[in-house]
Amino acid sequence: MSEGKTEYQLKSPPEDGISAVEFCPTNNNMLLVSSWDRTIRLYEVGRNEQRLAVSSTMPVLDCAWQDQARVLAGGLDKNVKIIDVNSSQERVLGQHENAVKCVDHSPEYNVTISGSWDGTVKTWDPRTEVACTGTHAQTDKVYSMSCSGEQLVVATAGRKVFIWDLRNMSMPSQKRESSLKYQTRCVRTFPNKTGYVLSSIEGRVAVEVFDPATEAQKKKYAFKCHRLKESGIENIYPVNAISFHRQHNTFATGGSDGFVNIWDGYNKKRLCQFHRFPTSIASLSFNADGTVLAIASSYMYENDNQKENNFSENIIIRHVSDIETKPK
């Protein structure tokens, strides 16, 4: 990569909608990508090389890292899979009764977690023969999920949010309703474990606090974003993606307007906005040290004109600076 170039596209991107991009938590260079083209791909971003592509029978809706050698995948085939990145061998941990929408892994508690449209979250221990260690009802389809420390936040249809404690999954530690009026698109937990950020289909983001005490709850708020005035009309776009910068606790949002914004949630400020990308932002991921942001610019069904214009799926690797990501 030439000096001074902040942004480039990955070679051999997926051939259909990108469902998730996920940097390895312990390796700045490895990016995992799941797609509606039925693949899980692994890229070495520094060399701009695809290292691995594992095909599935059905579209893959999410991916996550268990550790540097093993990754997780879930999708429309209802399976939770573990894939060895060195041998490409996969093992099915188990099934849900409907599509697997989210997969995650908690290194602190050595537990793999999957959330499904069947309205359950399952926990898994890949080291055991019978891998499933629990099935936990969520009242509705799981749309998005995130964990940090012992907290697991599950956002479902019907604007419900359940906060679970990974140390004791007998019942949710808190049941909440989204403070946003419309359907949830994405939820991500603060790296410093104080709360979470939630986005909706209606151009809004909520910053929430775990501590249920009245005084702590006064700190929560919501704001409008990913809205554009075009020909005098305000167009409102879904906020599809959130990714946290682990060092600064700031976060990026990506919307169907094709924009990526970076926010300082504590000081309620937008730090920067990148140029407009030609298609919806489907997923975002900061690398471990926060110097690079992977941006999935991908057709999403709500923007029919994007398909007509023949924009293809792209993963953009963008070098970011402290000026763009650090609280001021």
C-alpha cells in the first residue's frame, strides 16, 4: 500500500450482500467476512489477500472469532459451525430451529453464543462432545447481540432488549424496551463494560447504561443520524452497523445512506464523517488497536436503485487517525 493512501478495496470481495465483517481481536491483520453468497472468507488486509473461502449450502448471516485459529459461523442453514482457519475443516456444533442470525464468543468465560430467529439464544462449549450447554428463550426473533465481560445484550423483534449475565443464564438480569420507537438493527456493548449502543431502522441511535439505578439511567440518551435533506425532503435511513474503538470507547455507525460517522458517546459529539460510499453500509469493524476500520459497502434490499445501478459488494479498508477517533 502506498504511503499516504488512507483507503483501499479488498480484492476478491463476496459476490452477494455482505452480512458481517469482523477483525480478529488478537491480530490486526486478519479480517473475517460472512456473506449472502454462502461463504465465510478470511483476508490478510495488509497484503490484500484472500487467505480462505469456505462455502456453505445457504447464506451466512454472521461470523465471529473464537481464537486466532478458529472462527464461528451461523446462517440460514440453522447450524452453528466452527471452522479451523489453517485446515478449512468445519464442525457443526449444533442447530437452531430457524436461521442463526448472530454468533459471538466470550474469551473471558470461554463460551460461544448463538442467537436465532427461533427466539432463543444458545450457549456452547466447543471442547465437549455435546457442545450445547443451554437454551435460553428470548420471547421473539433475535436481531442483534453483543457481549463484553459478563454482560450479554440481546436485541429482539418487538423492540425488546434482554441483558444476561454469562455467569448465570437462568434468567435475564434485566429486561428492557428499546428507547427507540422503531425496529432495532444493531446492538454493540461498550468495551469498558458500562453500557451499550443500539440503532434502529429509523435513523436513530440510543446510548444506554447497564446500571439500573435512577441516577445512572439519567445518562442515557438517543440522537438522530443518517438523515439527508435531498431536494428539500428529509430522507431517513436505517443505521445498520456499529463498531467500537477499543482504546477510546468511541464508536462508528454505518447507514443505508452510504455514510460512516464516528461518535464520542460520552460527550455526545460527532467526531467525523467519511465521504459517501455508493451503497448501504452493512457492517463495520475496527481492528484490535483501532488504526483500521473495515467498511462493508453492500447492496441492501431497502435501496432498490443500488441494484439497478450495478454497484458491487465492496470491503473498504480505511486507515483512521486519533484525530478521527479520539474524544476531544
